[in-house]
Amino acid sequence: MIELQRDRLRVSVFPDRASMGMAATDYVAERLRRLLAGEVGRRARVLFAAAASQAEFLDALGRAEGIDWARVDAFQMDEYVGLARDDERSFGEWLDRRIFSIVQPGRVERLDPTTTDPAAECRRYGALLADGGLDLALVGIGENGHVAFNDPHVADFEDPEVVKPVEIDETSRAQQVRDGAFVALELVPRLAMTVTMSTILASGAISVVVPGPLKAPAVARTLDGPIETACPASALRHHPDVVMFTDEAAVSSVADRKSV
């Protein structure tokens, strides 16, 4: 394993996706145990990303022991507009299959992909998130450096909104096809609802899981480029409690890979 440091962001690099996923699980499971071992009645409010990059991590998390999931409030990070609630391509449905139905959190809040008023749905969901904030955000990074659907053209590190409707950019839409979620670009929705960068950055702690060679350019920009909305994930470097788990393929474009 290689350990890197960029500003406040700690990066753990593993040989492959399987070992990366297990390490991320060990970290997140321990964070959850510690959160729930605090004051009597304490609940943990956790934000979940839905993406192919999170598969190994979430599969392992579903098998982790010693987590009182009945005291976890689970929130999804983003959602398409225009899909059925039970469409297997819906992020809420994906998370339900991958993790929620397995660990059965005490509370699961989902964005409604069938809404005919995305702005109103974002206000509804944003109020739920704002009522207590987030203890832990489990995020990934897109090929264009996005976090959730905060693509470069809509990302705002000081966004006044908690959740907002956004138009998905073409790089992100194409990524959904490459990830196997959709068979053709024209089937990928153009509108989504996303938890904003300011909300994610206000989380108590952030775990980032980002594997694979297709993410290498975005990881290099995240770690070594300027902190700017052109690469939204770059803002993670200034969060006070953030760790990234990745594999060797994803850091192949990082110039300085000397371990700290």
C-alpha cells in the first residue's frame, strides 16, 4: 500500500479494487461503530453514492460486523429525473439492492425520480438533510472530477442550496453508458437532482472511493491541480477529515507517488 498526502486529503493506494474496497469498508465500519458508541440514542446520518465504482466497497460494507444499522439514517446522494422508482437504473433502487436491503438501516430517505417538480422535490429532500446535517459522506469521483452530479458547469463550493436540480453534462452521461447502467447515450436522462458540494463539504467526515484507469485523469487533477470548480473533487483537499481509497490504476497519472 502507498500513502499519499495532498493538503488535508489522505490517500491510500492499493494494488487492486478488491483490497481497496476492503480497506474502505474497514475505515467506514469503524467510523460508524465509533459514532454509534457515543451518547445514548445517538444516530449516524450517512450519505451514500450510487455508482459502479462503489460496488466492491458497498458489498464488503454489507458484510461488516458490529454496526447497529437500526440507528443509521441513510440518504442517497443524487438521482435521475424521469425514471420509475423501481427502475433498476435509478440510484435509489441501485442502493436498495446493493446495501439498504441487506443491512436495513433504521431510516432510508430517497429522492423521487418520478417527480414532475424537481425543484420542489429538492427542497423537500434538502430539508431532511438540513435537519441534522451529515456525519459521514461516502462519495466517489466522476471522470470529469464531479462529486455526485456536481459537474463542473454547476458545481459551487459555497452553494446556498442543500439539494438542487441540475442538467447532467455529456461526460457524465457518457460515463453512465461506460459503467453499464444504460445501453445507449440517448437513454441517459439529461436532468438529475443532486446534493450540492457545500452540503457534502459540510459533512463531519468524508470517505472517497475511486478505482480504475478511466478515473486516472480526474484523480490527478483532484490531487495536484488547482482547487476549482473545473474539477469539483479538488475541494476535498481542504476538508478537515477526509480520506481517499484508490487503486494503482487510478493514480497512474499522478506525477509524485512517493509514500509519506
